[in-house]
Amino acid sequence: MQHLKTLNSVRNNIQIDRVHIEVNNVCFFRCQMCNIWKNSESSDKYVSVEKYGVFFKDLNRIFSNKEDIIFTGGETLMRQDLSSIISSAYSQGYRPHILSNGWLMTKSNISKLIDSGLCSVSFSLDGIKSTHDYIRGFKGSYERVMNAAEIIKKLNKDVKVDIITRNNGQDNLRG
């Protein structure tokens, strides 16, 4: 694996704090700032859970500190095997995080992710309810984010929830 040889040659000069991994490139939201929803990607093109496991082990050989691994997408929860990928990273000592639009977060799949070793979830909020729903192109998306954050906190107080806001004008955060 050439990428690991390159990483190994510079490991004494850098400290890796986090690794970002795009697990898919699809989403069903129609966000104004993103066109991922236009992508059609087949799950047979995804990197397998087994290959991720090899990659996490290779990272362990090169870097002694245990990095945060942040899984991004598209919408990460559109990956049916996301909990297995999280479990693989967690079993290697990493702290798995995901970015999500929150729409697919139900109590059962949140429980499954937490049981797999999930450490944190980041959601984006673009302003008050009407602004967020408009920008994301999905009515009710603001409420889904808020509900998902509430479920996570009820299920496991140790799982961190991050809310990311964009600057869409100062009036967007006022009720």
C-alpha cells in the first residue's frame, strides 16, 4: 500500500488528530449549497467493511496516537453497514464520529450506532426552523435534527452532539 509507505516516511514529523473518511457520496436532501443529491452511486462501489478494517490496522502501525475518525458523506446513514464500519474503527482504538443530516436517525439505529462505539454526531443547523428547512430542501428537517439530538442524549449521555451553524445572515438565528 503506497499511501502507507508515504505516511510512514513522514510520521515522525506530523501529529494526526483526526482522519476524515467519506463513506458514500449520496444524499436525498436538496440543500442549496450542495449537489450531492444529483449523484447516483451504487453500494457495490463502496469500500468494504473488511477493507476499512485493514486500513484502520495500517493506521495503527504508523501512528501511535488514537485519532478521531470522522465519517462523512453524502448522508452517512444511507450506508447500511455504517455501524459495522464504526465498530471496526472502535475495535482498533479509534473514536468514531459521524456527520448526518439527522433525517434517518431513529431510536433503533441510534442505539445500534452507539452500541458499535460511536463517540459523537455532528448535525448542521442553518438557522431557525423555517430557514433550515428551506436551505436543506426538506420540510421537517429542523425537527428531525432536534429529535435525533434528544434521543442521543437520552440513550447515552457520553455521546457528544455537535451542532454546526452556517452564517446565513444574522436574522436567521432570531425567532
